[in-house]
Amino acid sequence: MTAWIKGSELNETAKQEALAKFVHRFTKQRRPQWASANLNYTAQFADDQDWLANTHFAVTKRGTLDARFHHCDSKPTWPDGKGVWGQKGKDW
């Protein structure tokens, strides 16, 4: 059975696996290639810890990432107060 839990609740090994597997996150320290094309894009998360705390992952009963799932569910926190389109509070 698969459960969805916040990344901040993963064990340390699963956290590191999530950080390595999901490389397209956009934090103040990590600007992915998709965001480099438009410098007006603002960071979706303050840092990796913020991303983990606001992202849900599919995990197995043993607490490992479920390899059948190739996506996670994130809710951006917009630490600079702007959304992707430059409007305060604008979400996807």
C-alpha cells in the first residue's frame, strides 16, 4: 500500500533520495534550467528544507520512496511574495 507524506517526515535516506530524484525544484539556492530562460521567475521555495516541508511523496510501508511513482506534489510557498507570473499570491 502506498501513502503520501510530507518530505519533512521522510527518514534521512529517503530525503536524500528525493532531493536527488526530483531535480527540477526551484529554490533560492537552486535555479533549474526551466527557470533560467526567464529571470523574472521567482523562487517557489526558500530552500530544500522548505521544498521538502511543502511537498508530498509516495512512500511504501517501509518508508522508502515508492519507485512506481515518478512525481511528487508540491505547494509553492513563494518566499519572495510573488508567483511565477510576478503577481503576489499567484499560484500555478
